[in-house]
Amino acid sequence: MGKVIAENENWRIRQAEGDNYALTCAKGHFTFYIKGENEKLVFYNMLKSVEAKMKEVAFITFGGWFALWLTAEDVAFLLANLPMTDAEKQASINAEIVDEKITIQ
């Protein structure tokens, strides 16, 4: 499905049509999908919030339906490689970040 945008020993980011992405975790052998610009901005904002607060590991939940453990290296890789336009980055700076969904370990 889709072209591989970036990958490392832990993650593979693939782009489907438009702003749809598949993020596959090699260690857990699971894939989750980001569908459209809104979900991509929410995910990016969550990563930026985690990056600012974490030391080693963060536990992130998404509405009680999905959760991730991310290392600092995971966060850096995903932020560096998730395709974001300058306009999207600016929109994310202005967006509200919901911190109660993040547990920093």
C-alpha cells in the first residue's frame, strides 16, 4: 500500500492517496492510519507536545481507542519524516494541544 516515505529500525511511514498515511511499527507488528489533513495535524500536534515534555518514553492515547508507547527517538523520527507543508506546520503552532491524553514516563 502506497510508497514508502521513510523507515528506520522501528517505523515505516507510507503515503496512500492524498493526505492518508500508514505508520507501521516493526516491534509490535501493527499499522495505524492517519486519514486526511485533520488527523495528520492532530497527530503532529500530539508529537510536538510529547517532544517538549518527555525524557525517555511517552504513553499517548487517542480517545481511548488506541494508545502508543513512544521513545524520544520514535518521536524525533516521526516528526522529521511525517510530510508537513509550511502551512500545516503554521496551523499546528496555532492549534490547541490536549495534554491530558499524554502520559510522560
